Amino acid sequence: MPPEQPIAAGAEPVARTERMSSFKRSRFKETGLVGVLLALGLFLSVFGGSLQVTNRDTGNVVRVNKFMRADNLDKLAKNTSFFAIMAVGATFVIITGGIDLSVGAVYCLAAVCGAMFLTRFGPHGIGAGTSPFLVVPGAVLVCLGTGALCGFINGIGVVGLRVHPFVITLGTMAIYRGIAFVMTKAQAFTDFPVQFTDGFIRREIIVQGASLYPVPLAIMIGVTAFAWWFLKHSVTGRQIFAVGGNEQASLFSGLPVNWVRVKVYTFSGLAAGIAAMIMLGYYGSASSDAGKGYELDVIAAAVVGGASLIGGRGTALGALLGALIIQVINNGIIILNIDQNYSQIIIGAVIVLAVLLDRINNTMREKRMTRAAQAAK
């Protein structure tokens, strides 16, 4: 027994050192992402050029910076909100070492279900005249409930069938989109109650003659803030990191590993439902092709934001910043008049680079842990 005492005594300092190191790495990663955003913004502001616009208040024609003009920044925030919210949900899954390829299809099905509900109670629907105090909350519940149910089914499939999440979510991706296609018969649903669109999601404010829509941005910030608190301070949040860090150790510690996995897939689906709700209110329509290809952007945002594909690491703020970086890149391609077909090439390259950097970081982390363990002996 005596020879083992130094190891036991050193175990806690090693673990504490690793926790502090992990905290510092996440803060460093997020600070680096902010730096990248500032650099991209500065580059586009300088080289993006300017254009002439008419001020709605005064009628005067003024020249403004293409990137920094208010309506462009508002559009950037709106586009980011869809992907950032879904990326936050995907980050929960990735932290546990899983993957969710069905997020775009869940987004589509939630949007279609919400659109059919809203059309029914729209100006020319059979439920026209129903109180908006019932219709608006009902539409929100339909979108969020559909998304959460799809995510729950994903989680049950992963846990119950004991099949790799890649296979399960690849299958449900086709199933959910197929259901949306059958439900809509390839038709778009429009004619929503104005209280849901202009009165809620698309509520407008005028700033210096430009129309701004702050609700999508506010919802994105709210979801990110809640997810940050949940991962950092809740019991389930700590369990999510534990499962992703070492599943076997979590099982031996008595953690409900299977239930944690079901929870993260449910949250991913719920996030897709929230994004679908925003899309419905902003665009006022939905069809079975909504969200096609969103899987790439969502997973890219999570990975660029610092979520490790081997599990155990990731933050909600990182997911938001990752989504914002990708949307700034897409926006910059338009501003710089570059062929938009290059956008997917660039995003793919960004994913490969982020994974490569994560692999290098993991290797360095393992070396640090080995040195710390040897020093504690």
C-alpha cells in the first residue's frame, strides 16, 4: 500500500490541472474565434467596396460600406440565427461523441408541420378568425414539439438499437424528409396569419432608414445563453461532458449514459424546431426542400467553434461563433463578387482545417497529461 500513496495523492492535482487546462483552452479558442471574426470584418470593410442607397427617412442618396451597412449586418444576423441555433444543439450531441446528420431534415419536417398548422388558421384557412393568442403559441409548440420528437426518436434509435449514430441519423434524415415530402405533396405552404409573421418573428424596427428584424437575433442569443448555462452549471451538462470524455468510466460511476444520449439528441431536435419556427415567421412559407444541405453548415459551425468529434469538448458560445464565421465567409463571397459555387469548397476546407487542428490539439493534450502524471509520481 505505501508505494501507491504518491499516485493516489497526485491523482486529484492532475485532474484539477486538466480541468483548468481545459477551461483555459476553451477560453483561448473562443478568443481566437472572435479574433478571426474581427479580421474577416476588417478585411471585408476595407476591400468590399461601397454602394449608393436611398435613405427611407430623408430620401437622400448616400454611399455606404457594403459590409458594414445596417441591412447587411441584419441579414447576416438573421442567416446566422438559423445555423447557430442548430449548431448549439449539434454541439450537445458532438460533446458526447455522437453525430446528427438528420438536423436539416428535422428542421424541414418541423417547418412543414408548422406551415400546415399556420395555413389552416391563416386568412383563407378553415380556422380563419381564431384568436392569435391561440394560433401563435400553437404554431410555436408544433414546431418545437415536432423537432423534439424527431430528436427523441433519434436518441432512442441510437441507444435502443445500439447502432452507430452516423447510421441511425443518416436513415432518419431520409425518413423525415420523405415524410415532409409526402405530407406536402411537393407543394409550398404559405398564407400565414400576419400575427405570427409581421407581428412576431418579422417585427420591424427602422434604424437610419434601414429595416431591421431583431427577433431572430434575440432568440439566437437566448438559446445560446441557456445552452451555455446548462452545459456549465447543470448536473446533466456535467454528465454530457463526462459521457463524451470517457463513456466506460461514466458507466462504472453509475451515470445514466443512455438517458444522457437520448437527452442530447432530443435537444438537437428541439434546436432544429426553434430554427424552423424562425424561418417560418421570417419567410412566411415552407416546403419539403427546406433545409437541404444544412447538415454540412451546422456540423461545420460546431466543429469550427471548438467541438471535438471524438467527444468531451465543445461550448455553446463556440458554436455561435463558428456559425457566424461561416456566414461571414458566405457573405464575403457575395460582397467580393466571387462565384458562389466556391462557398461549399471553402466551407469543406474550413472543416478539414478545424478537424486537423483538433487532432493536433488532442495529441498535445495527451502529451501534457502524460507529463503531468509522471511528475505527480
